[in-house]
Amino acid sequence: MNILRISTRIYPDVGGPAKQVRILSEFLSNNNFSSFNITCLPKNKYNIKKEKINNNFIIYYLPLHAPGINLSVFRYLGFFIKYLIYGLFKSIKIHRKYRVDIIHAHTPPPTGFIAYIMSKIFRIPYFYTIHGLDYPLFNLDIKTVVKNSKKTFTITRKIENYLKYNFKLNNINWFYNGIETSKYFHINTIEQKEHIIEQLKLNSIIKRNDFIIIYIGYMIFQQKVKGMIDFLHGFNLFLKDLDENERRRIKLLYIGEGKYSSNLERKISEFNLKNNTFILGKRKEIKEILAITDLLALTSYIEGFPNVILEAMASKVPCLGTNVGEIKFIIGETGYIVEPGDIKNIKNILQKYINSLNLNQYELMNKALFRVRKLFDIKIIGKKLLNEYIKLKMNV
């Protein structure tokens, strides 16, 4: 079966949706489905027209980059029109060459509009995945693309319920994100930890006996950085109750970059946490960093179905997250949940976790790995999606 997948980004371009597009496409290609992907050029890449990942997975790059945030209306409309034209012509070309059976588009627009037009011209059925509600032309997208899709998937129940209640749509289904859990690991010995620290060139800030907390997130949104600062507040209160020797071995690493990183840097300086807290910027070695991590924090105000928590759990890392999006559902009983902005509870949980470390950490580590493998492994999520494709094809 030939699937045409349309998105504005694909990994290694940034963003959770870009990762999911890549993971799902790779799974399809490894299960005898052909995946033809249309997307924008990755950041800082130019003049790439096509990339063959394997015999069943080809990425076609349109000659433009996905827009960033705070784009003016005119610039966004310019991108929308260009993507629509380039994407539609490329879709027609792919269909004429390979005969597409199903189209699967991912927000943001204009991906879904291309799927809608292709369905009208060639009668190709399409699925649509909505990764969030904060994108331009939302109402038009819902009333045109979602309404006419065979099925629209949402990454959170909140989005599913919103669309069903406000737009009276019945073709909406909540669909989990997936992860290839076998690609992640955790250190077994202190020597392994020391070796990875050396590999990562973090010797100057981390020692082999340090307790490591990480916070991974893009710093391009004020709300994201606000959540990072909340955790920093709680972390600062927690450190104040420790003696000097204990305090010295607790390290908090922020991984990410963006224009609001300076807000976080100022708070680190204000709290005098330069010996305990470090901003590492963008790092490619996320798997290795997770392998030596003791706790992951994600205290955001807005999230959907964050991949970073799936990645941490697959690395046997317990998580502390806020009760937003599907974080509580993902973590279950394998970590800790606080309400957004609850700095006092962040501090209390850190105290509780450190004080019961020897009793609690290994139990939570194993629970996290078991849960992510049971519910969110790509073999499970991918099979569900394949069944949706097969069912649709049989009913066309």
C-alpha cells in the first residue's frame, strides 16, 4: 500500500510533530508499506530535492523552510500559498508515478488542504492528525479539511472533546504518540556513567556521583520558559534545605535554546545557582544524556503529548511533570505530577524523591520502562495505524 504523508516538518527538523512523522514513516516502511513524504527543507539546509531513507521510504523536500513563530500575516500567507502550490504539484506527480492509496496529512496547514484537494480530484481518501489548536486558519481548516477527512486523529483528549463539542464532528479520534523504545538505554554501572560524561565532554560540570536532573525544551516560547523558571524556583528552595556536601552533588541541566533563554539565565544568576544549574543549549546526544539522568522535569503550562517524557521513560528515567495535556496519563504511577506554577510542591517532590532514593528510584525506573513499552512503543502504535489504513482501504 502506498501512503502519501504531508507535513511541514520532519525530523531532524525541530518539533514533536516532526519526530512523530519520522517515526511513523519509518515504521510503515519497515512493514512493507511505501511511505512518500512531502515536507519543507530542514533548517539550514538548501537545494535538497529528495532523500531515500530505504526502499519504502522517500522524502521529497519542497523548496522552502517551515516558518517560525510570530510570523506576520502576510509572510504566513506567502508561505501558505507557496507550500500549497509546490505541495499540490508534487502530490500529483507522486500519485501519477506510484498510485497513492491513502493520504495522511499533519497540522499545521496547508498540508490538510492539499489532502482535501487531492481527494476531490483523484478520490483518494485521507486521514488528518491535529497536533495542537494554535495555528492560523484554524476554523477554515476544521470546517473543510477535518470535516471531509475519513478520520481525524488528535494527540490529546482535550482537542478531541473540543472538536466534537464545538464543531459537532463524529470522525475524531484520540491517538497516542509512539516511540521506538529499543533505541533507548540506561547506564548499569558508575563506570559507564563516567565514560558517557567524558564522551559528552561534561567532566567540568558533572562528576560520577552527582544526582542529575534534566529539563529539555525549546526556549522560543515565553510560556515554555516560564515553566522552566518555575522548576528552577522549586529547585532553589529544595537546595536551601540541603547541607553543603549534598548540595554540591545535585546538578540541573537545561537542554534547549531560543530567544527567551536569557530569562532563564537571569534567574539562575539571581538565585546564585551557577554551580548547580547549567544551560547546555541544543544537544544531539539526547539518548546518552538520558542514560545518565536520575530525574526529568517538564513543568510546562501548555503541552500536548510530549515526546521527551516518552524518551525519558524509555531510558528508565522517572519524570516530574505538570498536569497539562496528556502528561499525567503518560506518566501514570511511574513519576510525579504537579499543577502548573506549583513551586512549593516541586520543592516537596524533590525532597521526597531524594530522601527515598534508594528505596524508590529503581522501582520507578522499572515501572516507567514497563509502562512506555506496554502502551507507547511504536510496534503497538504503528500497528494500530496500519490497521486504520487497511480498514480504510478495504472500505473504499
